[in-house]
Amino acid sequence: MNAAIIWAMKVPFNKPVYLSRSLKLIKKIVQADKQINIAGDGYYGKLCEAELKKIYKREILLTTSCTHALEMAAILINTQPGDEIIIPSYTFVSTALAFEDRGAKIRFIDIDSGTGNITLDYINNAINKNTKAIVTVHYAGNSMEMDKLVRLCDKKKIFLIEDAAQALGSKYNGKLLGTFGDLGTLSFHETKNITSGEGGALIINNKKLLHRAKIIREKGTNRAQFKEGLVDKYSWVDIGSSYILSDLNAAYLYPQIAIYKKINNKRLNIIKQYKEGIKLKEPVYFIQTPKYNKSNGHLCAIVCKDNKQRQAFISFMKKHNVTTPFHYVSLHSSPYIINKYHRQEKLPNTDRLSNCLVRLPLYYDLKQEQVNQVINITNRFFKQT
């Protein structure tokens, strides 16, 4: 078997989107005769924000990561020691860390095991007089019932923040996820549907927060107002950090925004093939998309019957040159949280997904023969177990 055939058989879990135009734009910046800004808030950064604003019909600020967008959100709602923030335990550490760093107490709640998203019952059980905000994570590009969550937050006067890192272009009842809460965050990490390598964005739905958001993003200075000609000099006026995305990253991202629907649709088609072609038997199942959601096809995941089966599946797929990683290790069971609070909460659905969920390869350039290979090898495994 020659090297070309061996390589063709390998199926990585992820490949970042690569468009030749992205490289051309970066070269244009670095090879320009006249000086061009390659730091933050440059030409392509502004173009990206303008295009995202057209999509979301909201104010958008590019950030160096979704983590930093969440940190900005924590500052913007004036998170203080003693405040409680409700989040799912089944998420990336950034969702919690942004508020932990501000001194808040994190209240972890369980999820629906079918979708990976939080539910109203779990939220209601966690709310108390110290609750400052609820952070809903749109797992797999899907959501809980957002209209009910919005009504609850309005009634309780609680901030609602959407961690929409996985949900670019996803909708709830026809409305884009990320536009329901006071603030929403997006990720353009290399594992996401469109990417700038590292990068993110803050969606500002509460216009009262826009002015301060620009200050926080500029290291706590009013430099944005200075650049707009609103002040004659800029100075340090608030807390903040260096949260602005480099224009080199923005140039890589910009061409992808124009075809994000095409990218999402390609991923959705692959998921459709997986779900139609792979034969699973209970208790093994695919993570589901609720009927009220229009997914962006961010991920396709199988929940195995137990951790032993998952490990066997990962090993079997690796043996056949297919990479199938698990996902989050639940935050409530992390060493940091256990050492801090000297206890571990009981969140059975979260623990189930943390121990049993595995993800299938999914990316824009995934070839049809690779899709077929994943389906065939997966079926071979589950047929024999």
C-alpha cells in the first residue's frame, strides 16, 4: 500500500477552514508599501464586525477569544464577590472562569442528557437572592427554550448571558442564538465552524452596555472615543484588558463570514449522513437537536452506554485511522472546584455525558469517502459490541 493511500485513509477529528483568499489578504497586509495597521481594530477587523452586525442585527465587538468575550461580560454586569452565577457544569472552563475571576460563586446545574443543554427546572432550583446572572451554553449549536428563559430572567431581574461559542448561525424559533440575552459570545477558535485561529466576539443586545464595552476592550481606556473624535486625548478611565483581535486574524476570518451558511450546511449534511448511516441500539444514542432549533451543524456526538464502551470505541476508531475524541470533563468534578468547596455536587446527566459522549469527525473539507469510512467503521464497532 503506497503512502498516498495510507494518507487518504486517515480521518482527523477537525481541520480548520482554509480559504486561499484568507492567505491573499494576510499577504496584502504584510507586503503593503504603505504602513497598514496589523494590530487590533484595523481595516479587516472593522469589516468583520460590519458583516457580523448585518447577520445579527446587533452591535458586535471582535475579541481575542470567546474566553475574553466572557470576561468582558463578567465585567460589564459588575460581577462582585458574593454574586452567584448559574451555569451548566458540562461546558468549557472559560464559561465559569470568567466569573470566578471576578470573585463570584459558581452554581453548577445539570443538563438534559438528550441535548446537552440546561433546562428551566434545573435553573429554578438554583436561583436565590444572590443570583446575578444565568449563563446558558448553546451546546452543539442548540439551545434550551429561550423564550421561557428570557421571561424568567426579566421577572427575576437577572442578567442573561449566552455562551454561543458553538452556535454561529443557529436559531431558536427563527431567531439567532446570541441575540436573546443581555450579552452573547461567539468563538472563532480553530475548532469552530469558521475560524480566525484564536478569536471571538461579544454580541451586545443591551445598548446601555456598549459604551463601557468599548472601554473595557481597550484596556480600560477611552481610546475608542478618541479615535472617533469624541475626546481630544485618551486616558485610563475603567478596568479592562487587551481584548481586541489582531487584524491579521481578522483578515483570515473575513472571507469565511461571507460563506458561513455554506459551511454550516456542509456540516449539517455530514451529520445527516452520520445519523442515517450509523445504526445505534439503546442505550446508545446521538445527541439530539430540538425541533425548535435550526442547528449550525457544529458537532455530531454519540453517547455510549458507559465509559468502558467509549474508550473501546475511541481505541477501535484510532486503530482504523479515525480520530474520535470525547468532550468536556464536568467542571463540578474538577480538582479546582473540589479543592475550593470540599464537595462534589451530584449532577447525573452531566456525569453521563462527561463519561460517555464521543464526537465524530466533522469539518468543512471532510471528503465523501472519509464520511463513508467513518460510517462503516462505526457500524462495525457497534455491531460487535
